[in-house]
Amino acid sequence: MKPDSLIGLSTGRTTGPIHKALAEIYKAHPFDTSRVTFFGLDEVTNVSRDYFGSCYYMLLHEVIEPLDVPMEHYIMPPTTSDDWDAACARFEGALAQCGQVDLQILGIGGNGHIGFNQPGTSFGQTAWTSVMEPWLYERIRKETNSPEGAPLGGVTLGIKNVMQSKRILLAANGTPKAEIIRAAVHGPVTEDVPASILQLHPDCDVYVDAAAGALL
Ligand code: GLP
């Protein structure tokens, strides 16, 4: 409907199958992807883009290549940098050049995080480097053979950036997400539950399966 859309993606077990379905639709009924621009809202820091767990790698293989999106229309935060403040500013600048984000697709962490904005992050936060949950840190550390204490974190658009998108789609599935979906949708708007800010967005849809929506 808008071939030159700017669309933000996120990675994970929730959005992966959405990307797969999108690729299947494209294969069966090709549409014009020559002008669409995709970006990922977050990335793991201090790993290689060739690592299969990097957001760059996942989105490249799940969306960009299957949909024949031109590589110059694929915008990602870097995985490595010696100046993260400058890298975050460059990432925001590259997006700003494309205009306002038309659609931001989000998953939600079990603790309510969106992107890598963990509980306690200011709602006024712009792009920055944050931390990841300990279980994810350990998984990525092992998968990348990184030493203990390696500086693996998350570079992410901030909550303020996310809220500036024209439209937001948050998806969640499975029983483990039921409690946080209840808190995000019906609970108080609080920095303790980053996704709760979405209650204040004028055009945000939350898609859940029966299990994740059980407490709504
Ligand atoms: C990660 C990503 C988020 C994602 C979240 C949920 O931390 N940085 O962008 O939304 O996890 O992932 P999943 O859908 O696998 O539960």
C-alpha cells in the first residue's frame, strides 16, 4: 500500500515466524520491494555481523534477501564501534534521512523490554547502548566463544524514537508472555514496564495468541 515505506523490524522467536510468513507471501505473490527501506531497531554489541545470532544476520536472511530488498535499503546499527555515542547518532541520522518511520514491529521481553530498553529506561531515551538479560548474555557469549565478562550488550533505538513511529505493531505469543502482556496493556504506564508506554501511542496494535492474551 505504500511501496516506499520505512519499516522497523525486531528479531526473536516471535517475529521470526512473522518474517517467514512475509517471505512466503512475497514468493507466492511478489510485490514491489525496490523502494521499501527496512531497519532493525536493535543489535548485539561486540560480535561479528557474520555471527548467526546478530540481528544483522537474522534480518538479512529472514527478510532482506528473501524479499529482494536492495542492500542500500537495509539500515542496521553496527555490531562493533570504538565510539558508541557517535555510532548511535549516525544510526539515528541514517533513519532521519528516510523520514518518519511508517511502521515499527516489536516483540516484547519477558520483563517488558522493547528493543534493548530494559525496565528502568527513561521514556525520553534516544538511541543508546544498554545491557541484555543475563540468560541472553550467557547464550550469546557461549555461541560466540567470547570470554567471561566480554562486553556484549545491546545497541538500540530508545523508547522516544519508537514512540515517534507513525504506527506500531507489537506481537507476543505463548504463556510465558501472558503476565507481561497484561502489565503492558492494562497496568500503569511506568518505566518499570517499558512496553507500557505504548498505551499512549495513537496507533499501536497488539497482536497476541490465546496463550499470551489469557490475562487480558
Ligand atoms: C530480544 C530483542 C527484542 C525482542 C525480544 C523478544 O531481547 N532485543 O527486540 O523483541 O528479545 O524476543 P522473543 O520474541 O524471542 O521473546
